[in-house]
Amino acid sequence: MSVGRRQMPADGETLALYVTARLEAGLRAASVERHVAAVVHRHRNAGLAVPDRVEVRAVIAGARRQRKEQPRQKAAVTPGDVRAICARLLKAGGAVAARDRALLVLGFATGLRRSNLVALDLADVRFVPRRGVAVTVRQSKTDQEGRGQVIGVFRGCREQTCPVRAVRAWLDVRGDAAGPLFTRVRAGGLATLERLSGEAVNEFVRAWVCAIGLDPSRYGAHSLRAGFVTAAHNAGSGTLAIMERTGHRSVEMVRRYLRNSDPFAGADPLARAL
């Protein structure tokens, strides 16, 4: 922070000056955004008022336009990757593997952000006979009013990657005590009721892709969400159906998540016209 300015709590002007200094030091806009998020998180944890970020957003947006910076997108996890990772997890066995398989396939099938995925409680999961599992998302980034959303996840056609089977297998280990759905596992395979962090999902994804020979630096938790959007698009799902699942509010945002999508996915807009 600038000399003579208070760090905690910081006001909007102080935060804007800090952001400007970071940008002038050569940091990318995306990196500065993470710094801002850390400042906001620290204020909230301390019970302090969050500094106004209107000017901060304008400064970062201006820097991005001036530099013509493109976001460094994470690669998408493909259905083939999911199958390969699940095969290794099933072979490994144990509590950690059961949790990781459930986390992987449910994260991929729902397209949820990592924050929403780790925020799920056992009570948010309801098995529906002959259909699948209904997942209730209490609140998300695009649902600040907390109206909630229920996502229907269908049974998979392959046993190793079926979300329903994977979640049931994890619950057999975790138990039926109320609390977080995805929890930490202690040495010796003892499942706790300690909620996983969003950063843990990042670390797991990198470890999973590394295990099947992919470059972990290109992947992260967002790879699951990008993987869902891309796979759904390639399978012929309409943009509206994808948006209803992911909570995106614009077609443009959905397009940003597409990675190496099939240009012939979906219906021919000129069918029978030529």
C-alpha cells in the first residue's frame, strides 16, 4: 500500500492505487485480479467492510484493453481424460481414490465452479431411482440472491465414470453424517467431516492429469467446467441448455469456455436449404 495509507481496512482509492502500482510493476491483469480477490478475502475474514472496487475494475479493464491481454485459459478435461483418470483411481482403490473419483465425475457432470462444488453438503444430494442424482446448489456467483438451483445428473453409461455410482461409492466411505459432501481424508483412510477447499480441487485436477501424462501447468479446477461445456457442445446440446446448467448469463461467456470444439456439432442451420 502507499505510504501514509491504511491497509486494513482499505478504502477504494487505496486499493486502486495498489492495483495501479502492481500493473506498472508488470503484472498481468489476471494476476492483479487475484491479488484484489485476496485483499477482499482478508477483509471479509476479519469482519471488515470490503473496499469499493468500482475504480479498481475500471483500472484493470483499461489495462487489459491497452495491453490487448488475452486470458490464459485452462485446457479442458475431455471425457477420454475422465475415463483414463477414473481407471487409475479404481485401480488404486481406497478412501482418497473414492473421494477423488466422485469429485472428478460430479464436477465434470455438473459443470460447477470449484467454490460451488466444495460448498455442497450431504443434504444437497438426492438420489432419484432410475434417473440419477439431483444436486442442489444453494448459491452461486451469478445467483447472489440465493434462489438456488437443482441440477439433474443422469446415470452414466459406463460404470467407472457413472456419477451416481461414484458418489455412492464415496458415501460408503464417508458415511451418512450431516456436513460437507467432499471432505478431507486422514492418513490411514479415515474420512473426516472437514470440508475441502477450492484450492484443493485445483491441486487434485493437476495431480490427476499428470498421472495420465498431461502437462499439469495447463490444467486446474476450471478445466472441469470447460470440459463440461465443450463436451456438451460437441454432443449437440444447445447453448441455452448449457447455460441453464452452468448459470452463465450470456452466450459470449459460454463461448469462452469452449476448447477445441467440434465445428460440426449441433444441427445444420441450412439443413435441406442447399
